[in-house]
Amino acid sequence: MLPYRKANLNHIKGMHACALATLCEYTCGLQLMNVLDASAYRIILQKLEMEYVYQAKSAVIASFGLSKSQAEEQILKPLLLGDSVVHTFNLTVTDTGDRVICTARVTWQVKPWAKVRTKV
């Protein structure tokens, strides 16, 4: 949930586009870390696409769900076949009047820490 307060507003007193994008990234990423073992897998944002539909003039809520069985099917099983998996998730943000404010397509790369190379 993102509250309707000054820090989250743009110049016309609507919810700021970047605040909405951050809400979507954060919501999706937290659930990914909840169902995957963050100590075993590096989860990194690859792409974030937003489509803004309606100007929010109240608090907003991002909806996203991913079960452990879905994570197993969509991420962990494909990881057995390669070094990393790239997967896109869809989220919807609604306001307190249940109007769709925006939708997001959040793409993550998931890779076992053992296969992460940080040195050039």
C-alpha cells in the first residue's frame, strides 16, 4: 500500500509515477524473496514496464501473488536447465475506489549465487 501523502505526490497532487513504479518493484521483489531462498539465489530487476491508466488521488494498493509451487514451476525447474532464469510478472495497482491506476510488467533475473560472477 502506498499512502496518499505529500512525499508520494506529483506537481498536480496525484500519485507520482515513480512512486507507483517503485511500489510495483518492491511488492513483486518482496514476494519473490519470500518464496525463494534469498541466500541461495540472486534476484535482480532486469526490466520494469509501466502503463498508467488513471490519476490516483487516494492511497493505492499493488496486488501480486506467487506461491511456492508457482515459483518451483516458473523459476526453480527452469534453473535446472541453465545458469539463470528471466521471468516477467504482471501486477495491478488500484486505488481505494477500486479503480485500476496502473499495471506493471516486472522482469527479474534469478541466478544461483554460486553462478554469479562479479569480477571482470
